[in-house]
Amino acid sequence: MTSLPNIALAQDAPATPAEQGQPASKTPAPENAKPTTPVKDTSERGSVTNLPLPRFVSLKATEANARRGPSLSHRIDWVFKLRGYPLEVIAEYGHWRRVRDFEDATGWVHYTLISGVRTALVQHETVDLHVRPDPSSRLAAQAEKGAVLRLLECNIDWCKASAGGHKGWLRKTGLWGVDADEILE
């Protein structure tokens, strides 16, 4: 039996508290909070870029400081350490973008540290990448929880993604970094 390739996980954690003695503050969500995946309102646009808010982007740099506010004088709460890591832009101010990660941690990063290249984070223990967007098609690879995949295209239920030299189609339900109703061409 031939084993399927597993797409490798990153060695470092995607984000770490910036200061050892002081964990970043995360306010617990109230019990009546909205779901973590917001419904996109295409009428809301960024005041700087005129691009939709919220929108998904990826980390261009190998390391990026997430600050409390939109300037270098604000304290660093988090350091993102994984190139290609998916983030969601939720606000804009000058050269700064307020981003959210899959754990709902937010911070301000400089616009030069993010890219419009679309990636997604695997959220299930493993996901199967098929050669076609059909669960009965041959498996091309498997991706493990925490793997970052580059999105190539998405239809209403499936996304074609690549990582580690492997390409395949996987269901959107196992990914963070693409909206359920989003289509990428």
C-alpha cells in the first residue's frame, strides 16, 4: 500500500506573546457574542484602500509585530512568526491594518508585512486533498492540523490548494482563511 504524503507543519508557533512575563490580553467573548466567522458585508470598504472589510490576507514577512494601536509607539502584544500565515483585515488606519487570527487575537500590523496572496489554515486533525473536487476521487495528499496551504481557487464547497509540492481539492469546512460563500478564481 502506498502511503499518502502529509503536508508538513510549521516548526514554530504562528504567534507568541511579545513579553514573557505579560501575556497578551484577550477579553473573553460575552455569552451572546456573534459567531467568530463574520458574514461579509460587501458594502463596507476600508477608508484607506477601498478594499472590502473584513478580508483575508497572508503574512508576507517571516516575522511581524502585532501592536495595540496603529503606530510604532504602541506596545507589541504578539509576534506572528510564520510566512504565509492567514490573517483577516478588520480595520485600516493610514499605513496600518488591524488583523485577526484564527484564535480571534487582534493587533495592528504595518501594511508592508501583509500580502494579498490567499492562504488558509487547516483546522481539522487531517484533511484529504483530492485530485478533483469530488470525495470519491483519488487522494493526492493529506494535510494535518495547523498546516498552511496556498489557495489557488475555490468554488462554493471546495478549494484547490497547494503546499509542500502537492496540490489538491479539499472541502472548505476544514479551513480558516476563506469564507463559506466565497468563490476564488
